[in-house]
Amino acid sequence: MALRRLRIGTLPVYTVEFAAAKMSVLGHRARNTHESDAPENYVPGLGRGAVGFTTRSDIGPARNPLAPEGLAVAGAGPFPPIMMGRGRGRGTDVVPNEMLLPISAGRGSGTAGMGGFGRETDENEDFGDYSESNYDEFSGYTGAGLFQDTPYDKDDQEADTIYEMIDERMDSRRKRRRELKILQEVKKARQERPKIADQFADLKESLKTVSDEQWAQIPEIGDRSLKHKTNTALQIRNQMFVPVPDHLIASSTGLQSDKNASSGSITPSILGGNETPGTSTSVTGLAEARGAVLSLKLDKMSDSIMGQTVVDPKGYLTDLNSLKITSDVEIGDIKKARLLLHSVTMTNPKHGPGWIAAARLEEVAGKIVQARKLIRQGCESCSTQEDVWLEAARFQSPENARGVLAKAIRHVPTSIKIWLQAAKLENDIDLKKLVLQRALEFLPTSVKLWKALIELEDTEGARVLLGRAVECVPHSVDLWLALARLETYENAKLTLNKARAAIPSDPMIWITAAKLEEAQGKSSEMVERIIRAAVNSLKKHKVVMNRDSWLKEAEVCEKVDAPLTCGAIVRTCLDIGVEEEDRKRTWTDDAETCITHNALQAAKAIYAYALKVFPGKKSIWLRAIALEKQIVSESQKSDAKSDSNKADPAAIGHLLDQAVKCCPNAEVLWLMAAKEAWTNGSVENARLILRQAFNANPNSEQIWLAAVKLEWENDEIELARALLAKARAQAPSAQVWMKSILLEREVGAAGSQEEELLKGGVSRFPESPKLHMMAGQFYEYKDEPDFAEAKQKYRSGIQHCPKSIRLWILSSRLEEKMTGVTKARSVLELARLKNPKNDMLWLESIRLEARVGNGKGQSILLSKALQECPDSGILLAESIESAPRPHQKRASFIALNRRDNDPSVCLAVAKLFWQERKYTKVRKWLERTIQLQPKFGDGWAYYYLFETKHGLSEETSEEIMRRCIEAEPKYGEHWTQISKQTQYRRNSIKQILSLVSSRIPYPQI
């Protein structure tokens, strides 16, 4: 097969031919086809089916270059042939110029000479190079620019310079932000894809602890790759050893000779004797250069005088880490900044900050000598600017800095900073005093200089200096107050009076006077009179001081152990700027703000003043009582520093007595007063308070029950029965009947009396679910249980109280006990229909299936329950505890995503970690549980049990016990099972906590 190129007309044609065997034909002579031309319209291979094709290289460029004039004229050079209808410049053969002249019409469009259409000649015909390689985005086609032929003069150069300056200015805008963004991107990229060197940086740091012996024991690095391992049979079989041809050896020898000759060595091409080739000479030179560099490094590290090394071998690596490696970018920035600051200092030599910036730049660059030189020039140019002198002193050693500052004082003797810096450089106290005294000769009214000098003196010397200082600087409040603190009581009063006369517009002098009187044991009236005079004096001198500023001063007085002054400020200034209708709300907010700032005495004074204005407001009395209890509690926790701050426990009782007198119809205040008296051990006072409460609030159910509880707890059973009987007659209620039944049940008297009370209570109050429950429990748990009567009581209760969930649950448990799980399951299903979306009913149904061992039914009910109540904490906790061990983590994750603030869920998660022995996390989740709900008894019980078994010490479990007693928990499944039982009703919270923690199920580990 052969590829031949032939030309048909003006285009070349490639044909593919297959070579045929040469055959001789008898009777015909072989024709020499190579010497003769092809016949007209002959296409080689056309008869055999060959198809001609053209390529882009055969067509050539779209346009050929023209003469400089841009016109096709005679003698302008060869042009491509132009054919009719072929378009512009499609031919490739060379045509004589004579053939081009007659052609005119239709030349560009391929219609020349056809009826005279088209232009006669091509005017301004463009044959430029418009390819993409010749295109510029800004200037267009560079080969045929718009102003290509115009000369480049000075105006063009100036315009280009202006444009370059504009570009630089635009580029400098937001440069810092752009650089920071690039830096953040680089840091983010390094964090996402860190380099190997960064990953092993800590390991490199630990290399400094390696000793010389350990370094010597490190084996040499060997190539452990596959190619250097022991050859296998396959590798040995694949190895081939072929001798090197002689011409390769000769060529390599000649190449080596050429290299030696080019390197300047005089070594013949044929080596012999002891002559050394040039390559060896170059290797020796490299080793010598390396040795020279090493010697230079050693010279730098050696002492210039003694010749001893100054390198710390232990801290060598640390010193290397501390070295600053300046990059090329930083060096360029320093050079630019240096030129800029040089221009600043030259154009405006009196500008001190420019000299300081230039000196600091050289300091950053490590050229401290140049920095000192520049700042010295700055001192000469700006001799009256203190900052330049201070910067010059900073660059010097302490000895030289003294000389610099001495020279600075001669130029700027009124600079306080220079004097203070000069005193600071002195090591001897006497020299410091001498410098400051010399400074005060020039600046006698400088408070800073006086304070610096007074700090160096003892008490007596400070008092003398302060006396002189207040004469020179009579308007300094700090100096007056400092002098008053050092004086005796009488002299301090005189000093403060002088200070008031000198500075009548400052409130601190008045407040200090009030503190002085309080410290001397004067009464609160005296202190309040001083504060009232202060307010009037400030108003007289038109000094505006709002209520918030006064309250802040009151808080400060409380912190410095001046409660009388604190209270006087509050009582005097609490009305400032408050509208009459906003007083209660504003004062309550002020008191809460003081409590958050731990200023309890200030808050107490605010409530005391508010109660004088609003004595009948129960809410303010309750807040004041709660605050007083907080003060007493904190006083008992930590001993007060002084007797004035020590809280009086009897203050709560006095406050409650005032409260019930001002608000006699507030039952809660009477009950709090009776409980406070009873807690303090005075039962008679409690009874007296309750009698007064009866007189003020006749037939009050809460007061009746409180009186019954008081007698009940003090084992006065007959008095309690009499009070309950009287209450049932005068103030009948379901609660009174229930307390009567509980009293009879606890006493254990004849059952007929309890039964009669139950029947009477249920008949009088059929809408009370608790009475129905107590009736059913009475027949269910009596000595001879009557299940049928109990069932009838529960059903009656359900008919009257269908929304009582507890009644449904008790009824289902009774059915389970009597007939089995089927009837109990139907009761619960009916309860769920009556009370949809109730998580307690779903939980009882789930646990019913668990009690009978129906695991599949339990899981199905749990799924349905979570679909109906997806945010139920008790159901989510049950899903964690009932899940198989491998699936409990997933269940806890789902529960926390739904309700992470539910105490039941947090307790379940804590028990899960307890099983895995992750005690730190257990403590964390138990703490979260009791913080979410302090009244949740189960959380306290598990927390106490955990600290008892896995706590660090006994103190931790005792602390949990104390916190539980303070919280007074009431809720929780396991907690109520113990606390609601009759035999444990009188047990304290401490006893109940111990019982519950001993009976709760221990997490299986």
C-alpha cells in the first residue's frame, strides 16, 4: 500500500493505492509512466474506488502577505491563484502576475466576471493576521493595532507612567486584607493537608534530649526497598549480563577528556601513571569549599578573645528554634519601609514619630547600631519631643540611658515621663528620691511625681509629703484622701473639711467622711446626714450624679466593709430620677442587679426602703424574706470578716412578724412565720402565730392544715383529730378529708373509722381522684384483701375521673394481680383511647409486657409510643434501658438529640456510662440531672449511691447529702415509692435518701 500526492487543478489530492505484482503483457511494450504527463482529468485510483482528500497543511494560511502598500500590483511578488467562485485566497499554486491584472469583479465573493456584479477593485483590503495567537485582551490584534504607525513620544510615556501609578495605587488598596486572607487560606490548607515535616515537628523537638552515646548507637540507613532485597529465582532468571561494546568505552573516554579540557585541567585523554583527572580535582575543590564554610561557622561560634566556645550544647536546638528566618518578602518590605521612612525624615525632620518608626524598623531588621544612629539624629532634630528621647534611652544600656535622659532633661525639663524614667533607671532608693525631688522643683503640680515620691517613703514621711502635696496640688482628690487615711480622727476630719472646701464638686470626699464616722462607731443617722448633705452640696454646685452611679458607690462601700454608709447612700439616692408609677418595678430591678453583683447588703437596703413606701405589697415582702434567708445561709457557710457583716438568724423572724402585720390576709406569710418559729424550736410561738392567722383568715384551708400538721408532727394526735374534725365542719374540702384519712391510717386505729371517713369523703367529693385511690388501696392492702371491692372503687373513680392517669394504672395492676395480663392489657388500651398521647400510660403498657416476658410486644409498643409521644423524656429513657447492650449507645444518641434537657434522659445516659465504668462521665451526667430538676429524687438517689461506691472520699457523698437536703426533692418513681409509704412519712430527707439509694436497681457492669 502506498500514499501518493497528486494535484488535480489547484488542490492536491492524496490517494491510497495497493501495489500490484508486476506483470508483463505479451504483445505490448512497457510504458514509462514516470516520464509522461497524466492525461487530462485523470484521477489516480478513481477506477479502483480510491477517494481523494485534502489536509489543512495543503490549503495553507487563509491569507498570504501582500506588498507594503496593501494592493495587488505588478511586481509585488507571487500571489495565490484566484478562481471563479472559489472565494478569496483559496489557491496555492503560483500564477504569473500577468494573469492577475485583468481579474476584477467578484474577486472577493467568488462571482467575479459574472454579469458585472461586485466591486471593480478591492479597496483597503485587509490581509492582517487575525488568529488567536496574535490577539491581546487590552490592545486587540497586535499585528494591526489602531495606533501602530504613530511614534511613541514623551506624552505617551507620561501617560503610561500615570496609568502604572494608578494600577499600583489600586493594587495597594486592601492589600493587607488580601494578604491576611491568603495567609488564612494557607493556614487552613496546612491544617487540612499538613506536611510531613510539620507532623514530625514534636519528634524533632525531642531529639535535643538524645545523648552522644544514643546517637552513636543509631544504625546506618539502609535501602529496604523491594529492589534491594534478596533476589528470588524469577529475578535471577531475568537478569542478563551483556559485555559493553568497545565504541561505548571509547566514546565515554573521549567525553571525559572533553570535560576535563573544558574545566581547565591538563590531563591527556589516555590516563597513565599518577596523573589525576579533572573530575577528581573538582570533587576535591568541593570538599575544600565545604570545609571552608564549616571553619567560618566555627569562627562565629568561638570567642574572639579566649578562643572558647560559646555554644550551649543543651540548648542548641532551642536556640535554633528561636532564630528568626527572614524571607525574601520580608526583606523586600523592610527595604520599601526604609525608603519610605527615609523620605519622611528628610522631608520633615521635625516629625518625631518618623524618627521613632525608622529606628524601630532597623531594630526589627536586627541593625541596632543603625537604629541608635537614627534615633540620635532624631534627638538632634526633635530635641523638644519627649517620646524621641525616651526611645533613644530604650535603645541604650542602663548606664548610657542615664546620660541620654540627663541630656533630655536639659532640653525638656518639664517632661514628666522623662523624669519618671530617669528615676526608674536608678537602683538606689535614695537616688530615686533625689531624682524625683529634683523633678518636683520643675513640676511642683504634677500628681504623678508626688505619688511616685510618696510610694518610696514610710508612713511618717508619706504623711509629711502628702501635707506638702495637697498644698501644691489642692485639686487632687486622691492626695487629700490618702492624707486623711494617715491622719488621726480629728486631723482627718479637718483634712476632709479642707478638701471639701477645695473641691466641692467631688462626692468621694463626702463618702470618705461618712466612712470615717462609721469607723468611729457613730450611728447610722450621723452617716445618713453626711450623705444627705453631700447630695445637697452637689446639687448646689450643679454636679449631676444619677442613681446608678450612687448605687455603684454603695456596692463599693459594702465591699470595703462599710454597710452603714452603703445603706445611707441607698436610702438617700434611691428616689433620684424615678417616676412615681415606676418605683416598684425599678427598685425591684435594682435589688436584683445588686444580688447578681453579690452586693446583698445593698439589695437588703433597697428592699427595706421599698417596704417603707409599699408596706402592703406581698411580693416585696417575699423577696425580702428570701434575701434575708440567703444572707443567713451564706453567713453560716463562711465566717464573716467582721461583726457588722455577720447575719442574725433572728432577723428572718422579725421580718416575718412585720410582714404578717402589714399583710394580714396573706396566708403564705402566716405559714412561713409559723414554720420559722417551729424550725427554731418554739412550738408555742408557732401555735400563737397560727391562732392569729385563724383570727385574720377564718376558715382558711391552708391554715387549718398547717395547724393540724404542727400538732401531728409533735405527736399531739388528739389535738390534730379535733382540729381536723373542726375543719371538716367549718371548712370542708377534699384535702381536709384526705388528711383526716391519712391521720387515721398512720395512727392505726380501728379500721372502721378510716373506712367511714373514706366512704364519707368519696360521697362528698366524687370528683377527687385521690380519695378514690385511697379507697381502692384500703381494700386492696388490708389484712384480708377484698379485690372485688377495690376493683369497684377503682372503676367508680375512673367513671368520675376519666382523666386521672394514676387511677387507670392502679386499676390495670389490680387486674393483672387478679385475672392476669389479658384484662390488664385491655384496661390500659382503653385508658390510651380515653387519654391519647399520654406517656405514662404507654410506659405502663411497655412495662406490663416486660413483666410477662413479651420482649417482642414490648419493642412494638415502645415504637408506637415514641411515634405518638416523640418528645417524652420517660419514654426515651425507657428506650435506652430496654435496648440490647450493643444498641444502647445509638438509643442514647437519639434520645439526647430529641430531649437533652430532660432529667430522665440524662439519668439514663449516666447509668449507661456507669455500666461502661466511665466514672468521670457518670459524675458529669448525674450533676446535669440534678441541675436540670433539683426536685427529682431519683437523680439525687443515684448520685448519692455513685459517690458512696466510687467517690474520691466521704466528703463528696456528704456534700451530695447536704445539697439534697437543701433541694427538698419530691418527685421520682423510686423516691415516691418510699416517701409516700405510711411508715416512712415522718422520716427526714436524709433518711429517705439513704433508703432510696439502697433499694434502687444497681447498674449492671
